[in-house]
Amino acid sequence: MKKSIAIDMDGVLADVEAHFISWYERDYGEKFSKQDLKGKSEENAFPKKGMVKKFASTEIFFRTVPVMDGAVEAVKKLQENYEIYIVSAAMEFPQSLVEKRAWLEEHFPFIHWKNIVFCGDKSIIDTDIMLDDHLKNLDYFKGETIMFSAFHNVNFNNHKRAENWQKVLEILK
């Protein structure tokens, strides 16, 4: 029997950092880089307060997020040895449900719909391993955790860290 992995979407499969930066530059005309965000919380990442929630609540935001470099190939490779579940705490932004499903169908068509979990609280997830960028999901997980690096978690070392998808594959060899 294969071990199971819960893989987060936003910040792990989907490059929401790049997407927020792109939309911010488009709407506010200010240049930003991922380096500018390092160590900040999502609420305080940008000078315009509330824009992260505003963008995340905007129709098409989640449908148009770029795929994280190396994610598709890595997840295909992981499927050889693990049961993969895509898990997203999507309920905060209800319009995202349809968009996230369509995004997964486009970029990860090899993930069966039965292996996609949209929830409000990831504490219900009971896989062997969780790969996520948020401490609020990893800290209470009962199994093995891997923290995917993101601007908001650079100052924490509570979990095994993966800087990118290549590192995830190395950890899970």
C-alpha cells in the first residue's frame, strides 16, 4: 500500500506570489519582486492594505495563476510511489472552487477528481505526509510535514523545508 501525500495548491502547486505581484503592478503601477515580500505576512506584504484578499476574491484570479516551476513533473513522479491528494482550504473564497477545479483539470489532468479535497480547515486531513506553505496547516498535522518555502514562512524552521519542487523530490526519495 502506497503512503499518501496531501499537497496544497496556493503557494505550492500554484505560484500565487508571482500572481499577486503581477496583479499589484498592473493595478497600482508599483514594481515588486518576491524578494520585497520576504518575511512579511500575507496581510502586510503589500503597501495597499487588503489587496491580497481583494485579488483573491476577484473572479478569474485563481483560474489564471501560473503553475509553480517543476510542479507538474514532480507530482507525476511522486504518483509513481505515493497516493496523491490535492488539498486546498478553498472555502474562504467560494468563487475559487470552480476556478481551482478548472485550473487543476488544465494543469494536472492526471489527478483524479476523487483525489481533490476542497475544505475549510485542513486539520481533518489524515494523509501520511502534508506538503504546504502555511504553518497553520502544518503545525497541527499528525504525520510528516514538508514546508514549501514562501515569503510568509522564511523566518520559521518548525518543519522540514523545501525551497522548490526538486528539493521535495529529494526529501521524498
